[in-house]
Amino acid sequence: LSSNDNGGGGRSGALSSPPVIEVPQKIDVNPPKGTRDFPPEDMRLRSWLFQNFREVSRLFGFEEVDFPVLESEALFVRKAGEEIRDQLYNFKDRGNRRVALRPELTPSLARLVIQKGKSVSLPLKWFAIGQCWRYERMTRGRRREHYQWNMDIIGVPEVTAEAELISSIVTFFKRLGITASDVGFKVSSRKVLQEVLRCYSIPENMFGKVCIIIDKIEKIPIEEIKGELVSVGISEAAIEELLQVLSVKSLDKLEEILGDAGDAVKDLKQLFSLAEKFGYSDWIQFDASVVRGLAYYTGIVFEGFDREGKLRAICGGGRYDQLLSTFGGDDIPACGFGFGDAVIVELIKEKGLLPELSHEVENIVCPLDKELQGAAATVATILRQKGQSVDLVLENKPLKWVFKRAARINAGRLILVGNSEWQKGMVGVKILSTGEQYEIKLDELE
Ligand SMILES: Nc1ccc(Br)nc1
């Protein structure tokens, strides 16, 4: 156990009595509603996706981190009316603690940064791949879990950090064969909203709530948006100005409205200039209507979208400069993104970019009779010590069965351990793709 492990026990308190669990007669072999199994074929695709997440993270010099799936509920109970809050997979554990299955990774990352305090030096460039949960009424039939790739830069106030993060996602898309004709990024800044709200002297503490309402602008009728804004105390005039600004699709137009004194226009201009230098200008567009649905964003926000408009957002992120301080940490700037494992798979299927991923084994090793099972184990071990993968036949099977299995597991070679050969320290080899076969001394086998 690591030194800081508290054994999960925390303060020793009385445990509630264990629930009486009925032993089911016949178990349901399907996974719980809204969750997925990953049998080998699906697991190969997931591993391939995660390998690409990891390789891009390595290219950008990020370090991998991880956190418990189970967190204190307090990490996620923000009061801005977020969907993520309404769908929290939360409960009281047997120590009477309010806990939740994490719906996202960013709060855990913020918690760990604060926990590490001065023992880590900024900037931090951390990435994580973790399963995230929501509890949604199954009437909508949507999943309750997905895996997210997160990349976060902690301690860099400049927009160079957001530009770097978007570059990492572009790099990922390019690795999969996705181009700027397939997907784009809508980019804006919450400082646009902030500057409008300030003009109408709307208090800062309304900012998160207004963003969450505005984020629904393409999901619910505009009259409902207006109604919700009115209900949180935004004046009709402010609402009209907000909606007018949110329809702006060019930075020049935005500058006309907001002027160039504020940070919103300055940050966005810098981001688009850096995009030129990174070489991904074709991938991004300014769109003032992008606010994202998480209350803690404070600056640049972006989301990846499919240009055919068939799919939900592919990924999203932004700057969250206040999150660490709201958790009691120092005032440390931060930005990051989340990239789910579901929409991207729908996209590569749409684009015919699904990779061919088959299970392969270099060798299948088979004793020709029971007495040679030990000899076959020796051969398998020698090959494995040389870094070769081996499927060792573990039962006394007819050769017909062995050849069928060799084909099913895409074995490269069949290594036959027969009595007369073994007496001479040799084995039989059959190259399954060509049919070529020969005998070879065990110590020459490679
Ligand atoms: N936040 C969240 C968690 C799980 C799923 Br599925 N979607 C969104």
C-alpha cells in the first residue's frame, strides 16, 4: 500500500450493517443497463483508440495520471444547473459518506494538483484515460458510462496552452485519417459573455448559471432559453444583447461589438494566430455560440464537431482558471479537454476509417501425445523468453483440431513436439502461410 494510503477507511466510524443480498437463482449475463462489456473484438478497437490517445500524449510530453472512479460527491455538486449534476451517479456508502462515480475527470485532476501542492513544479502537463459515469433514466436509452481521454495544462495563463491542446487533438485526428474536411473546432471565449454581462452590471456569481442556460441554445427552443434567463434575473435588454452577440461568427464583427479593450477579443486573436503557426487554421472557426456545459470554464472554450452534423460533439474543453481556488487550492490557471470513446468510433465508422484489428499469435505449440506435454511447455517457455507469443495446446487434441485453432488465432507457425524428434533435441515447424515445414534443433529455434 502506498504511504498515503488510508486503506479507504478514513475515520473509523460505525459501518452500516451489510445489506441482505438475495442469491439470484439465474444471473443476468448482460452488463448493467447503460454499460458495455468489451469482448476481444471490441477490446481490440478500444485498445487501438487508447494507444493513439497515449501516443499523442507522449508526443506532447504529457505525463499519465489516474484517480479513483469513486470520488466524494462534493467534487461535483456545483450549483449552476449543469446536466452533469442532475445525472450524478451518487450514493451514500456504508460509512455514511456521500460519494459518486465520477462524471468527468477534471475535478479529480484539480484535487490531485492541490494535494500535491508545492511538491510539483508548474506547468503540469497531465493526461488521463478514465471511465466516467452518469445516471440517466434509461427511457432515453443512452449509455451510463464512457471512457474519456483528458489532457490538462496546469499553471499556464497564456492562450498558448489552449493552442497546444487543440494541436494535440488535431494530431490525434490526423493519426486516424480524419481531416479538416471531416471535422472542425468551434472556438469562443466565455469572456465574450462576461463582457456583455458586465455591461448590464449582472453580478459575477450569475456567470456560471447563464453559461449553462446558453449552452442549451441548440438543444431547446429559444423562447425557453429566454425564459430561463429571465428566471435567473437577466433583463430583457441584456438577453437581447446576449443573443445578438452569440450569433456572431467573425472575430472582426465581435471586435466591432465589444471593442478591443477586453481580453475576449485579444485571447481569440492570439489563438487564431497561433493556430496558423501550428498549421491547423483550417480546423478551427470562431463561433460565439459555443459556451460548453460545464460551469467552471472561464475563458477560451472549444468543441470538436463533425462537419456533416450527424453526430454529437466529439470532444470539448477550455480554460478553467478558478476551479482550483474554488476547491480551496491556490489561484492556479488551468485548461484542458475531454475526448469521449463513443462519438469518435461512430465518426470513423462513418468515414470508413475503422482499422482492421485481428488477434494474432506467432506460434502454436502442440505435443503430439500426452507424454510430451511437459516438453511442449519447455518449448513454449523458450520461445516466450525470446519474446515470441505462443498459444500452447493444453489438452490432448487431434491434429485436425489444432489446425483449426491455428487458423482461428491467426498463428504464424505450428511447432510440433513429437517423440522421435524430441529424442534428437528437435521439433517440427510448419509455416502456416506457405505450408513450408522442416525440423530444427530446439536451441536454433527463434
Ligand atoms: N459525463 C458523462 C458521463 C458518462 C457519459 Br455515457 N456521458 C457523459
